[in-house]
Amino acid sequence: MAFDYDVLIEIRTVPNSDSTSPVFIQGGGQKSYLRTIMMHNTSVGVVNIKLHRVPNDSGSVGIAHSLNVFVNEDLTPGETLLIEITSPGMVFRQANDSLFAYASVDNVVTIQAYGGVE
């Protein structure tokens, strides 16, 4: 299978912590390598953001919880957070491996991500 750089998460807003939907779910039959994540606070106040890398749970989408948080940051108004993950990137190998993103205020932080698909 060929390796292609691609947009893994099209720009979208981040839900608050009441959401149970991941911003990225790995499909079957391929691997994805998350390399760059950009998050931007469009609010006039400070917003806390959290990112969770969640492995699949017996073939289903798992649950985001405190043990799988890898980013927990406060973003000031207008601030952009750029996260670059060294090669090969954060690897999503199995179907339903996922990335959850939460913000303390609903739909004021944007997220987009890039990487490779194999």
C-alpha cells in the first residue's frame, strides 16, 4: 500500500466535554500517522483544551478518560496551538483507534490535523 500525506481532520470546531464523538476515527484496512495538529481559540476568554488518544475497545471506539490525555492546555483569546509529533507520528493502527478533542467552551476552538495514510 502507498504512503500519502493527507488532511486527517478537516477544520472543525471542538465540542465541550459532554461530547462522546471523536474528531478522528481510524478506518479499517489502513494505518494513519498523525503528524501535525493545529488548534485555535476564537473566543474572547481563556479556554481549556484536552486531546485524548484512545485505542479501540474490543473493536469498538473506546472512551476518553484521564489516563489517555496527552494534551491539557489553556488557550488565551486568539491563541493558536501547534502540535508537531516527531516521525513517524502518532500511529493509529486498528479500526476504531480514535482521537477525542474537548474544550471547556463548546464550539469556540477549531482543530485541524495532517499526517500520512498507508
